Amino acid sequence: MKKGKRKENGVDPGRTTPSSGTSTPASKARQVFPQRAWWLDVASPTWEDMKAIGQLLHIHPLTLEDILQQDPREKLELFPKLGYYFIVFKALESVKTQERFFRSQLNGDTYFPQDEGFVGEAMVYLVVFREGVISFHYSDISEHTDRVRNKLLLMDEDVNVSNASSDWIAHGILDSIVDSFFPFQEGIEMEIAAIEDLVFSDNHLRLKESPLPEVVTPNFQMPEKPSDAHPKDEEKRLAPAERTRTRFADPTPTIPLLVRRLRRAIRSRILPKAQISTETKSAMSSTAMTLRRMAKARRLLTTSTRLLSTKHEVVAQIKKRLLNEGALPKGTGAGDEIEVAMYMGDVQDHILTLQHSLVHYERILSQLHPTYLSQLRVSVSTTKQGSDKAIMVLSIVSIAVLCCQAVIGCFSMNVTVPTNGQEPGYPYNMFYVVLSIAVVALCLYGCLVRYWWVRSKRRRTTML
């Protein structure tokens, strides 16, 4: 009878069944939300610290050895029997650490200007368990840890978001490290754009040629109101010959006057080039600055490319492990791992974007460097050609003066030589003879110089 009643009621008094339509909030939270993961951040651990942590959490000795020896190789190692996987990841050195380093270098005697393009690296080691994460580092990575901590606090405040698992914490640290490369990449892009504008524009050429108009061309001031000027004044302004005509007649050309005019012409031909050569020293300093900027940009590109070289493979392996449900025993659930794998794919896309951008900047810089060097080579050859012409003119004039001095010196010796008479009214026959010999010597020397010039010009045309 009792048995029939139990069958009739359909309820077993030895077990309880929840109602079909209702459930308690605690049981619902246990069904939807996984267990909260813990995070332990260890800075500059010693051997005693690693030994204690390894014994407490059963960490493999190879993992402890890699952390203590600060292994620089980025990798992912799986330890399924011990229930964790090990990540080695490189991050950019924080700005505070770099400022501290350069301040110490400036106080000492080992600072070099080329260290301005130095970018340090900070090794981050993550031991990811099913229940939590341990991060080890020997440099300051507070910007990444603070960012992830704030994100976790926001996730805890939101009731619609599940508690962060250990995979989420590892993803947050890796994502923060990768995102820190973007401001660095933007700075490199701005530097490359500035160098490109400097190379392909004529700014550096204008800097070198700017002293030339100041020396050669006179100062010319435009009138304030040219439309109100009188027509006669306009004609006078357009006719400089009429304006510079003096009231007195030009002096008769004498030999001293001709010598002074010749000396003034030679000085006006040679001195501007000498002044230009002194002005090129400042241009050379700007050239050295541009070359130093190129070397600094290339060093930054090389460093950032090296830091991003193996990150893509590590993140791809983590994504593959998350997608594989059997890689980690007693996982937190396939749905959670698949969602974290999707976010890891976003980190992987960011790494690929950074790598492609750096390759593009490297290609641009590899084109800018030889282009700028070729421009410098052309400008140096042009300057050298002008200085060669000036030296050649000075040599020709000096040798011509030596020819005249040889003739005059032969007839000026303290020996018996043909001379003019000392009586008043005596003709200057020997003077004209000496002058004629000097003129003939100058003519022969001029013909020889002309022959050399024509022959060298003909040789250049045949070589071209």
C-alpha cells in the first residue's frame, strides 16, 4: 500500500528533485560562471623564491631554470601532467627604466650619443595553471600589470561578465605587451616621414645654396607702393645704367687702374667661392645630423623587428592549444577556451600588422639612404669641381707671373746687360724689348694652356 502510494505520487522520499521551472541563484551561478582565477606577480625572484614556489605549485625544474637564467627565447612549453603551460614573451622596456638608465649613463663616463636609438627589452615569464597565473619578470612592467588589473576589476564589477579565468589573464598580459608596440611604431612612422620629406625635398640643397645669393647678388628692395610710383621714377628704376651714370667723365684707363680692376675682378671671382666653402661647414653638420637620424631609425627598426619576430608563432601555438580541448586536462570548458582563442587571434592580427608596417618602413628607409648618399655625392662633386676650377685659375695666374718675372729678372741682374741711356730724351728701346719678350712669353704660355684645355676636353668627350 505504501509502495503503491509512492509509485502513485511519483516521488522518492530518498532523493529530492528540483522543480522544472525554478532554480536557486547559487546553483545558477555555479552552472554559468566558472571559478575565479588567482594571479601572482613576482618581480626579480631569487633562487629561494623560485624553490619555494616550485615546491608549492609543482613547477618543473626546466621552467625554474629558464626563469632564473632569464632565457631570452620566446616560446610556449606544455606540461599537461603538471597542469600548466609556460610562456616566454618579450616586452618593450618601460619609459621609467630607460630614463633611469640614461640618467645613470649621463652621470658616469660611458654615455655615447648613438645610444639615443637604444630600445631595451623586458622578459616576461607566465606559468598558466587551470586555477591561476604566475608572472615572473626582472624589469619594470607595471604599465602592463596595472592595465590588466584594472581590466579585471571592471570585469568583476559587471555582473553580466563571467569571472576571468587564467587564460583570460594570460591573454590580457600578452595583449597589453603587443599594444605597447603601437605608439613605438607610430613614432618610427613619423621619423621615417620626416626623413623622407628631407630627402625628396630640396631643403638640404637650399641650405647649402642659401649663402650663394647673399654673396653674389646685391640686395634688392621692392618699393612699398609700386602702383603709386611716378612713371618717370619707374623708368629710372628699370634703367639702372641711366641711374648709375655720373656727372663727371670716366677717368682715362692707366696701367695702375687696369691692374686694380684686374685684381678686383680676380678677387670677386675667387672670394665668393671661398666664402661658400666656409658656409658648407654648417651644411655638413646638418648632413651629419640627417645621416645620424637615418642610422637611429634603422636601429629602432631592427630592434623592433627582432622583438616581434617570434611572437606570431608563440601566439599561434597558444591559440592552437586553446582550440584543442584535450591539450589541458580538466579544462575550464570548451566554450571559454574557444572565446579566448578568438581574442588570441586578434592579438595575432595585431602582431602581423606591426610586422608588415615595420617591413614597409625598412623598405622605405633602404631606399632613402642610398638616395640621400647619391645626392650628397653629386653636391660634393659639384663643390669639388668649383674648387678645382678656382685652384686651376690661381695656378695659371701664378705661373704667368713667374714667366714675366723670369724675363724681368734676367734684365735686372747686377751684371752688364743692355740698358737704356740715362741722358734726357734717350729712347726706351730696351724697355720695349723687355716688354715685348714678356708679352711673347705670356702669349706662348697662353697657347700652351689653351692646348692643354682643348686636349683634356677632347679626352672627356671621348670617355663619355
